[in-house]
Amino acid sequence: MTLNNAAAVLETSNPVEVAGTSAQPARLAILCDITEENWPSMDLVGEMLSQSLQRDHADSFVTTRLSPPLRRRLTRLRPKAKSFFNADRLANRLWDYQRWLRPRKAQFDLFHVIDHSYSQLLHYLPSERTIVTCHDLDTFRCLLDPQADPRSRWFRKMMQHILDGFRKAALVACDSVATRDEVIAHDLIAPERLRVVTLGVHPTCTPEPHPLADAEAGRYLDSDQANPINLLHVGSTIKRKRIDVLLRTLAAVRRDFPAARLIRVGGPFTSEQSQLLSELKLESAVVVLPFIEREVLAAVYRQADLVLQPSEGEGFGLPVVEAMACGTPVLASDIPALREVAAGACTFAQPGDLSEWVRSTSDLLIERSEHPDLWTRRRQAGIENAARFSWSAYAGEMANLYRELLAGVSK
């Protein structure tokens, strides 16, 4: 079936003439990242959206999560070579994914690209029936602010190709008001095509104990030191995460709190970060965890004393609300997205201001040990704030957007 024929079938069958009451549910494709790229947050969004739609909205949508396998070229020769893997990633994103999708797209009425950095797919999809989720504008930073993110000509051309696809989407769902406002500020998408749909908190993120997961987390966090103070950071090590601030904060805090150590979840340090780690003589004070299951991650949150999020830019800040849901207080950068999702339930410090990060971390650790009543109230405020975010609510809002899109196509 050709694309035009597929559109004709959709218009003729009119599956949502009255939203959600059609005889035949609309066929929805959730287009996810290539699994081997290992972006846990993107994988989580696709997984939780698909599960929630299948559970709560099966009468309206038949949901299929799509993700092609990575076709290996150079990594067949050198599997561990990072440059070879990146080359294979680009080939798969810009060529193989589209070829894999082409014979399948006629099977669906609607398409949802989970990750805006895969917006090149819009060049091969019916844009009037496609939604893209925008998490942040990092992908396009070299085009929007070339001085802050200088790149080669070929890289900018590739990003322009992705941005051109992004701008074709019928609707763009932003994780936060902050992300929506940034999209508008750069005039990337007309405001009437933008929606804000906040992410959810995984159901494993709870202050309640989980004996098996807690025991597994305890093995990861085992220490020869008695009563270590666990400072936790969850996320990647890309530049905007400000791992340099994280490490320098740890080094300074350890002067007054020698039991403090950093727990890192989200991949290894870069070579530059590893060098800083060595310069600060922190090797014995940092624990880098491997990939861990969601239940164990929640247990790590629970066993942490404080979560640090020193990013200079975020589109949502999922670790902030996950930590709060587990009852762990958070110190986060004072940036729009984190202010939005954390509300008044966490402590903020200016991004990049080392003295403020050190002072705030120390103050919170003192509060924890000397003012347990204040600490308990802080934990409870976080738990209550995190309750605002659920994947069930996320899927419900997305289902409304799908209906809106189909209603517009059927006119």
C-alpha cells in the first residue's frame, strides 16, 4: 500500500469521527531510539507510554513500539571503537532507520517520534499524522547558538536536516513549559502546534522499601568506610550536566565531611572528567554504577543522602522528581525547567557557582544530621511534589493529542 493510499484509507474509515468511540481503534506507531544507542531516558519514555496506552486506551489505539536493530558496519571490525560506533549510529539514523520503516509505515494511522533528535524521520512520514516529543534543544544548539557550540560544516548540515524534519511535525509535545518557551523563542514551531505534556515517575520510585532491590543496591554501595554519606548523581556525562561542578563540589565538601562520596549512575566519565577526578584525588570517593534495573535504581535513590543535579540546562529533569518520589532531598541548578518540575520542594543553587554549591550541600548535610524534623518535612514535600507526575497521566494527555490529530486529518 502506498502512503497516499494509506491516507485515503484513514480518511474513508474515519476511525475517530467521535473521538475514542470508533468501531476500529486507530493504529499508532511509537517510534523509539535504536536500542543499542543506550539512552535510558528515551527508552523509558517509549516503554512507559506504550504500556500505559495499552493498559488504559486500548479501545482507542492499537499501539506498536518500533525500534530497528542497529545495522553494524564498522563495529563488526572493531566492536569497542567509539569512533566506529558513532559512524554506525549516524548511518543507522540517517539511512537505515528510514529504509527499515518504509515498508511498515502503511500499517499505521498515526506516528509518534519519541525523541526529537530522530526528527529526520519526518521526511519519510506523513507529517500531518505525526507528533514529535521535544525534550530539549541540545540537538539543534550548533544551529541556534553556533558560538556556544561550534561544529563542522557537515555536522551543521546534518543537524539542519533533522531540524527541517522537526519543523514538519503536525504537533510537538514539550516536556515542560521551559522547553516550549525556548522553542517559541527560537521561532522553530508555531505556538499553536506546541503542547506541554510532562513526563511521569516510574512506579518503582517510592519511599517504601523493596527488600530484594534494596539488598542489591546495598551490594553496589557497599563501602569499607563506616556510615558513608552518599551524594548521588543520575544522568549522562554530556557537557551541560556540569560534571566538573559535581566533582569540585565533592572535593570541597569532603574537607568538612570526609565520609562524603559520589555515586554516579548513567555511564562512565569522559577522559577530561577522569583527568579532573585524578587531579582532585577523588578516585576512592567515587562509585560509578553499571546499568541497573529500575527497581534497583529506585533503591539507590532511597539509600542516597542527597541528590545533586548541577546541570546548566535541562528540558525536564527526570532524576529530580524520581529522587523526590523516593523520599530523597535534592539540590538542583536554578534553571527554568528544574524550577518548574521541582516547584518549591528542593533547594536551588546557581549553575556553575561552585561556592554556592559547596555551601548549599554542606548546609543540607548539617540539616540532615542536626535537624531531623526539618529533614523529614523536606522529604515529605518532595514526595508530595513528585505525586504530580505519572505515566498514566502522560499517556492520557498524549491520547488526547492523538485524537486531536486524527480529528484534524478526517476533516
